[in-house]
Amino acid sequence: MDRLATTIGLFPLPDGQRERLAELKGHQKSDLIDGDEARATRDAYAATRRHYIDRQREAGLDRLVEGQGRWDDLLAHPLCVHENVRTGGIVRYYDNNNFYREPVVTGELTASGDVPSELAAAAEHCDDLGAVLPGPYSLAGLARDEHYGSSAAFLDGVADFLAGEVTAFPDGVETLTLLEPGFATEPPDAAAYERIGDAIDTVAAATDADVLVHTYWGTPGDDLYRRLLDTDADGLGYDLVTDPEAATTLAAEYGAPPRVLLGVVDGQNTLIESQETINERADRFAERAATDVDAAYLTPNTGLFHLPVSKFEAKLDALAAATGGAQ
Amino acid sequence: MTDTRERFRPADHPNDHFLLTTVVGSYPKPTWLNRARDLRDDDSSAFDDEAWNEAVNDASRVITHEHEHAGLDVVCDGEMRREEMVEFFAERIDGYEFNGPVKVWGHNYFDKPSVVSEVSYDEPWLREEYEFTTDIAERPVKVPITGPYTLASWSFDEAYGSEETLAYELADLVNEEISSLVAAGARYIQIDEPALATTPDDHAIVGECLERIVADLPDDVRIGLHVCYGDYSRIYPEINDYPIDEFDVELANGDYDQLDVFTGGDFEPDLGLGVVDVHTTDIESVAQIERNIEHGLEIVPPEKLTISPDCGVKLLPRDVARGKIENMVRATRNVEADLDSGDIDSSGT
């Protein structure tokens, strides 16, 4: 099994830029990113993006990400900056001590170009880029719909929106990871599985990059997992920190795609995993999977913004070291 | 439990009805206090600990009086000695270390600490704050204290491997601290548990924590529990069994969209109702706040209703924070008068 060290993005703002951006923008709901930032703010995010690329390269990661420093509203960001979305009150971000502005969708989710422009800027400094987006089910779950009228139509609308964004990605994007924590935190009804699979296919069809669908903070239910195996996604992601037994059991029962993303590093704890721990978690998964795993992206199980910068960087270094990277 | 509310009615209270007005705790620090902190932290500055103590006492005095001038029935000093609700306590508890700030939302961060070894009680946490504030205040003083579940949940756990175990260990330390505060005269304690209602079934852990916290406390101590920004359907009706006198909850930010969780007539403790949003700089009008207060009467009768902001107001500009609290008190007094006159139905339904 080949091992490649990477992350699923959502990085913490670097020291210095964190303070600078707070000064430039402010601390209230209305001060957050709306897609129309002032020049100085754009420059600060550009510097942040370059720093992320440099730091990942220094660590020796195999695939670099843009880092999403600008995503004030975390995975809800792509909607919160959309012209047909207004932002409501701040609401809790899953079961964490984090909050985001609830996006309220008031019109058609046309392609916005926001994420593609971030990736294009990152691609200027890196020719082997991993893109990260919320998956359609989780993104719809973070928002409130006042336009599409039904959860099914809303899911389709969000999938079309994401596909539109993905179509505009720059050439340097080699992988696209769709984050679907909602599969574990707000499990969908069985009646929605088919439509969720179709929604993922809609997004996957929009790119030639390898598409991975990663569930974290738990696992998808058995039947949803089987539906995910049937989608056009090239690989699936497994959280081997939150409930490794459940995640591994899915692969043991139903098999795994030849390419997987393994969340082997705890994105929400400052304790730094050893190389041995990281590789043991990956080995155990591969041994128990009912089918052969050819390649594994070793990543944190979650985004890394939960950590202080020093520990975030230590996690990058630990992942790279486990796969023989620069550190 | 013992009626712990009526003693907080001011002698000159203008209405028969009494909706107790208070704050959740934090308040914007005066700009000069932040500058003083910068000087204190600057090694090249001659600004020493004595000067810092004078500055922080002055700030405590100013904000306590600002609360009193706003007309609040129960005040605190706006937590002038505290930078952040977890950091402050983690700095005083053995077993914690700090590695840098982490994001809460937007550009609001806190130094989320890591528990790296067994936690233990080392030095008093809030006694100095309580004794100073109560000495200079003319109104009764409430002591907000971060609850053990939040202290556990908002830390990185490198040592225990069980949030529940860590929370119970911390609950025993909180009990030790509150016992000390009660010995110093404190009679209104508010346990802040914003981490409650954020994960399924955490109500059971918090329930056990509260039992440990109130163990051996006198009955006449008013114990409040403040909760915010959670999914309240996860913790109601379970909170009815908590050993608390008051349940204070954020509801204005969501425009009372979770109100129906609590309606139905079985709400057991007093209700502390958030009536102003602490995350918008628009100062709600008195009329708007009056409407918000009336939502509380859908849950409890007036004699069980306490009025407060949604949460601590420290992120607001100071003039906005003051404006919100002044309007909140005005609106409360208006609603009391309307209850007295019968213009508002006081049946609680």
C-alpha cells in the first residue's frame, strides 16, 4: 500500500496574520468574509496562502492544499459568500465550540467562482494541489433553504452549485476531497441514499481529478456506505480516530475502494502522534479491509483549525515523517 | 428549593412585580485597561504589578458602577480580572498547559489549554474578585464561574482519555472554590456551561457535575446555570432535575426559534431569559426587548423570570454594551408595570 501524506485543509490562521486580519476586519458577525474584501484583506489572505504552501512543502507533505484560511464560516463558506445567500445568526458548528453564520439560501445557487479563484491563486505556487470542498449533503445540512422548497431539490441544487465550482478549478488540482461529516453527525434517511449518491456523482463528473469522499466524527451507516462504494468517487475516507473500530469494520464487511483517505492523526487534540502510531492505524485498516488497498492518503481525521498553530505544524510534520517526508 | 430570589429585590423597586435583571458576566474592558495590560506584558516597561493591580481594581470599580447606573438588580464587575472563561481558570489549576490561541468563530479566539497531567486545586480563583466587587458595590453581586464540563470540553485532553472523568475531577475543584466563595459571603453563583447541549447525552455528565458542585452548600445560595448556542432539545426536560435555582439561556440570537422546546408549563427552575443579542452591534429598542421579555412569560410566570443578555457582552463596543443593558432594564421595568396594571397577562401562558 502506497502512503501519501496530506491533509483535508481548514488550517488555522498563522501567527501574525491572525492578528492582522482581526484588525482589518473586526470581531462581529457583519465583519466576516462576504466575497468582496478590501485590498488589504485580500493581500493578507494571499500571504496566508503562500505561507501555507511553504509550510506544507517544508514539512514534506506529498499533496498540498490551499488551506482555506479565508473560510470564516468553515465548511459553510462556499454558500456564505454567494450572492443569493444571506447570512443569519451565528450557529454552532456541529458539536464543537465553533460557530458560523447560518447561510440562508434565497435564490438559485449559480456558480460563484469563489473557491476556484482561491485554488487558482494557490496553483501559482504549487502544481500538485489537493482541493477540499464540503460534500453536497453536509453543505446542504449547514444551510437553511428558502428557495428550492424541498430537501431533495435543495440537495440537487447544492450538488449542481458544487459541480459548477469544480468545473472552474484550475488545471493543477489533482485530487478533490469532499468532506461529509454530516453522514455521521446527522445521518440521512434511507430514502435519501440514492439521491445523495447521485449528488456525489454530479460533483465527481465535473472534474478529471481523483475524487475522495471523507466522512468524519463517525462513520456512514452500512447501507449509505454501500451506496458510496457505488458512486463515481475514486475513493472514500475513514476517520480512524473518532471510532476506528466502526470505520474499519465497514471496510472489513463491504470492502474499500483501492484508493482511500485515512484519518490517522487527531485533528482536535494537541497530543502529537508518533510515526509508529500513524502507521499502525493505517496498517490495521489495510489488514482488515476485505479488498486490497493500493494507495492511502494519510491525513488528520478533521480540519486542523481546531489546533494552535504550533501543534498544527507538528501534525503536518508527523504525517510527513510517517511517510518518509522531509522532516 | 429555598426561595433565593426575593432577597435581590431592591428596597426602592418601583413595581409590585419583580423581574430580576442581571448580566451573564463579561463586559468590554475599558481601552485604558487593555493598554495597561500591554504595558504590564512589556518587559521594557516600568509598569509593575502594583500599577496593574491598581488599574484592574479601577476597571472593576468603573464597570460595577456602570452596571448599577444601568439599573441592574444584581451586578458583577464585568470580569475585569479575566481574559477568557477557560484560560482564566486553567491558569490557576495545576495540570494545564497552554500552546496558543484557537479559533472559536470569525476572528474570536481563545488560548485553549491542554490537560497534560492530573488536575488539582492550587490557589483561590475568584475570591479576590468577589471580595473587591462586593466591597464597592451597592447592589448584590453575582459570581459567574466556568463550569467543569466546559472546562473539560474546551481543553485538549492529553492525560485522562475520558472527558467525563476529567469533568468530574474538575467539578470537585469547582465545589472547593464555590465553598470558599460562599464562606466569603457569596449568595448568587452562576455556573457557565456553554459546552452543554453541544453533544448528545452530555446532560447526564453535567447533571452529575452539578451534584458534586452543590454538595454541602447552604440552601440559601442561589445557583444559576447559564447555557448558550446549543441544541436545547437535547437537554430539556432533563434540566428540570438539576440541583439549580435558575436556568439562564440564550434565545435572542436565534430570534426565539427554540422557545417551543421549553414551553408546555412544566419548566421547573426559574428562567433566566436572554433578551438582547450579544453578537450584533445594533442596540435593540426598548419596545423590541419588551416583546422579547414577553416570550419568557410563555415559559414561566413572572415570579420565576430573570432578565439578562443572551451571553457575556465583552465582544461588543462598550457604548453598545451599555446601551443594550440600559434598554434591557428599561424594558423590564415597563413590562413589570404592565404586569401590575394587567396590560400583560401574568398567567404565564
